[in-house]
Amino acid sequence: MDTWVLRSKVESIDNLPTIPPILKKLLQIIENPNLSLNDLGSFILSDPVLTSRVLKSVNSPVYGFPCRISTVSQALILLGLNVVRGLLLGVSVYDVMKNEIVGLWEHSLGCALTAGIIAKKKAPNYFEEVTVAALLHDIGKVILSLTFPQRYNNLMIETNSDGSFIFESEKKYFGVTHAGVGAWLAQKWSFPLGLVEVVEYHHKPHLSRNVPLQTSIVHVSDILVRAMGMGFPGDNFVPSPHPSAWEILYLTDGELREVLIEMEDAFPEAATIFT
């Protein structure tokens, strides 16, 4: 399939009849370049399920705020517009993830949790941004699955029968991977350049020019979550981290042990936030 045609189909996802109504509304909201905190707050409050999910998310171990966040306005003030937009997208595709690729939500949540743990040690100023980028890093898988359901299902079957990485199968079937598709949409949805770059290069952190630290955190988090068996990202492999990511993060053996212990302690509670 021609890349331009593919991108056009992907970027028209909000026209698909299979898109849940609340997600369709959200996509229209977050594409507005003049979106304000008040607009976003009103949208969240208009849907009780969405309100509940946002508050459960910000009060989960993923964010670990010392005090309970009891209102949407508090969450907006603490996290800021772009982080809440990303968080909202993440919680809005929860049902889609659960239905399309079983285990992908848990994997994404595990990545967000792990990225936050590492960010607190290595990039505390970017904690919120890194966490939401990790939550959304595999959004391209969801989009491809929704846009081309039969084709992506065949891809998944082939991936797990011939022992390939899912991004290799995506490249074969579509000429682009979920990382590229996710970046297209992050651009279309007017997310910050840093988030776009993390999504695009989370498998190739050495290519990140503007946010190599944040991209390395999500790259390593993805691998650690795979190694710990948290959720299912579409294949059963644990790739080696890129040397540049290890060099940038410089996680000592002691720090790595701390990260793994925190992951193991926090994930069971985080994984049940919507149950």
C-alpha cells in the first residue's frame, strides 16, 4: 500500500464506524489548536465514565501523587494541558485495546509505570511527559488494528507463528511500523514535538534528536516490561536495549534493581485501576 494512501486512511480514523462515540468526540476535541484547560475539563466532566477513569489514573501508582486528587480541575492544574490530553487519549482507548489486542493495555500501563519510576531517578523534570508518552507509545498498534482489522489480525497470527517481532511484520504488511503510525497521529493531534519523537523512535532511541533522554527512558521501559511479562505487546520477544539508551540513562546495577522491585510492587495495583 502506498504510504500516502495509508497515512490518509490512518488519519481518517475518526470516521470509522467501529470507533466508540466517546473516542470519536475526543479526537475532534484534541485536534483543536485553540483547546483550553476549561474546554478539556468540561469535556471530561460531560462523561462520568471518563471522569472516573481520569481520576483513577492520576491517583494510581503510575503517578504516585502524595495527596489524593479529587477533582478534574486539580488534575488539569497539576498535569497541564498536553499531559492530560495524552492521558485522556490513553484511558479512552482502554476498551479498544482490551478488545483488539488482549494484554496491550496492561503492557502500555506497565510502560507508563516503569517510565515514571526511571524518570524520577534520571529526569524528574520530565516525569509527567515521559509517563504519558510511555502510555501512548503503542497507540499505532491500536490504530492499525482498527483501520485494517483483518489484515492486522493476519499479521498477528503470522508474527506469533514465525517468531518475528511485531514491528517487522508491520513493516512487511504495511511498509511502516506502529511507531511511524503513532507519530503521524500524534502530529495530527497537535501533541508536542517531544511526545511525537518518543512515539516514533521508542524502538530506535539513537535516532531521537530533540528528546534522547525521554526516548531512552521509554525504550528501556518497554524492554523491562516485556522482560517482566507485564501484559502482551503483540509478540513474545525481549529485545536488547540499544547501547545509546544505556549510555544516556547510565542506570547502575543498584538503580536497576530498585526499578525492578518498584515495578513488581506497584504493577498489580496499577493494573486493576479500571476493574
